Amino acid sequence: MRHILVLSGAVWLLLLASGLQPAAAETVAPSALEQRLTQLELAVKALPPTPAINTGDNAWVLVSTALVLMMTAPGLILFYGGLVRRKNVLSTMMHSLVLMGIVSILWMVYGYSMAFGEGNAFFGNPLQYLFLQGVGGSPNADYAATIPHQSFMLFQMMFAIITPALISGAVAERIKFSAYVLFIVLWATLVYFPLAHMVWGKGGLFNWALGGRIPVLDFAGGTVVHISSGVSALVCALVLGRRTGFPHQPMPPHNVVLSLVGTGLLWVGWFGFNAGSALGAGALATSAFAATHFSASAAALSWAVMEWWCKGKPSVLGAASGMVAGLATITPASGFVTIPAATGIGLVAGVVCYLAVTRLKSRFCYDDSLDVFGVHGVGSTTGMLLLGFLACPGVNPLLASTFKLNGQVVSLTGGFGQFIHQLEGVLFTMGLSAIATLILLKVVDKLVGLRVDEEEESLGLDLSQHGESAYNE
């Protein structure tokens, strides 16, 4: 019996060993192996290159994003808040503060997609990036090839926030809060998002670098931000009518110190606004940074000189207003002009905007409470048109080699031809902003009413609209 068991075990071991024997290896001829390696190399080469994120560029754009947000809060909040009367300071500040929430949500849901999605010449597909789907860590080579798509989206969102906030300066001290909120939602959707696509979006009507039909140069928002908000502000002021007592009753700023602090924050933040629009930490960002500073400096001086000459004394608030005018005026040109040209633009800005705020406003007696049209609308229109003559390929070489007409490269160097293109962009922006704003105000008036009643205005919007007071002695 024992012999049988030993024999059975030996048989099982032999069977197991035979089952574990590896199959004969498949042999491949050397020539076939070489062919497979060659095919693999070709397949790898055919793959699209992985976009490389430049950490320096990304860091600069993220810092610029924060700087532009700082322009709204606390920059614009303090600048506008100090210019109104005590009873309206909180309501004026709230107009900017609330937009940080409203516009951010609109941008996330469909605004970014309308502005930078692929669509037609007037607006992008609102569904392409709906709820920011597809907007992640990989770059979008059409807009910024060295930073995450999400960084680009965030940077542009800050522009969308501050633009309608500028309009609030024209309607301060008399608009219903509910009417303001509804108007801004509609205005951002029907004016700002389409304009952003037309000027900066791929295939937009005025996009000189990405397939537009009319090459309008606008580096950081002359049309999209300042002319649109400035013209809309004027229409708002005309439709709402004057504040009770204007222009006969004095309405001096309640705290110029607050406004000066806001002015300083705007100046610093504007470096992110303009130099950040280079979307990289290179020479173009440096050039735009320098142009921004020298234009603001020149405009502050020229405004002060004009005021000194016309009124006998240069005011601190006047110099601050001139600085903001210089910043608004250089914005479209900051990435296209030399430092001397930027300084000249600033000098012109101080004079032109001063005359708009004093002579033009008094001539037509409209109540643009905080001079949004005179500073931003008139200023950026001046900058856009001067850019038509001053655009320099030495500052931005793409001007000479990017735009194509009928397959032929057309240089966008400053001259009469480019001036005409700039004028077309300005007039279109003015027309769209004015007509759309007028229609939207009529709709809002029908739905909720635009203006507080006389008793609420006399009490002050801080109490009548928000139930609180800025100063509780």
C-alpha cells in the first residue's frame, strides 16, 4: 500500500511539473521588432504636445487677478463711498460689494461661456463652458498658452465685476436697490458678456488677433470696460433724473480722505488690470506697467494745472480725479504704445476729462453723480482714438504680423487706417451700450420701479434701502 501511495505521488508531481512548464516563447524576427519600434516612435510624435504651464506667468496672472479684485473692494468702494453724502455712503459701497457676488455667479453659470466660448462674431456659446465645465488646469492655447485655463477665467472675471460697479457712480443717492440689482444682471448678460466676446473672444467681431473682421486694438478694456460703463452711466443719469436739489443745492463729498485711500488702491490695482492683461511675466507686462504709471502721473498733473488755471487753486480731489482719468485713458493703449506716447496720452486725458466733468456737464446739466461718463467714458474714448495713431510694433511685435485680410498679413501700426478701425469700435460700443441700457431701464422701471420716492431720498438710502447708518454717534 505504501508503494502505491509513493508511486501515485510521483505521478502527480510529474503532472504538476509538466503543467507549470512555460510555453515556448514566441520569437520575433529582429526586422519585425524594429518595425514595431519605428511605428511606436511615429505614433508618439503624432500625439499633440502637452501644454507646458509657466509657473512665473501663472503667478503673475494670479497676483494680477487679486489686484483687479482689490480695485473693486476696497478701491472703488472707498473712492465712491467718500464722494457721496453721509446718508448714502453705505448704499453706495453696497453697489460695488454686491456685484462681487452677483457677477461671480453669473460668470460661473454662463457668463464666461458667453464671453470666451466659441460662437459667432457677437457672442460665444453659453453652453460650451456652462457651470465652467471644461475649464480646468490645462491651458487654453487660444487665449493663454502658459497658464491654466482656470487662471485665465478668474482673471477675466474680475473685469466683469468692476465694469458694472463703475456705472453705480452715476446713479448713486437715488436708485432703488432692487432696481439696481435687476438692471445689473440684465446689463452684464446683454452688454458686457457679448462685448467681451466681440473684442477678446475667439472669432469676435473686433478681435484683431483671433479671427475678427475689424481689427480694433483694445489691450485691457477701453471699449469693453470703460466706454460701455461710461455711456451706460450717462443714459442711467438721464433716465433717472437729477437728485433732489441738484445743481442748486451743494452736495460736497462727505469724506475726501476715504476717496484718496480708494484712489491709491485703484492706482496700485490698475497695474494688475493693465500689465496683467499681457497674461505673462514678460517684457510686454513690463511695458504695460510702465505705460500705466506714466499716464496716470501725467494726467494727475495736467488736471491739477487746468483746475489751478481755471479756478485759482488745485484741489486734492481734482488731482485724484485726474489720476483715475489717466488710468482709464491708457487702459486700451497700455500694451501697444511707448512710454513717451503713454505720457502724452495722460497729459491729454487730464485736460479733456477735466473739461468734460466741468464744462460739458454744466452745459447740459445732467446729474452724473460721480462723473463716470466724464472720466471713464470720455477718457477711454480719447485713449482708443489716440491709440489709432500711436500703436507701435516695437512695443508689441504682434501688431505687424498677426492680423490677416484675405489671406494677407496687414500691419496694424498706428496711422489713419487704424484710427478708422478704432473709431468703428468706439461708435459700435457707444451705440450698443446706450440703446441696450435705455431698453433695460424701461423694463426694470416697469417691473420694480427705478427711483426711490422723495421722502426716502431725503432720509438717505442707507436707512431707506438697507436699514442701517454708517455713523452712529
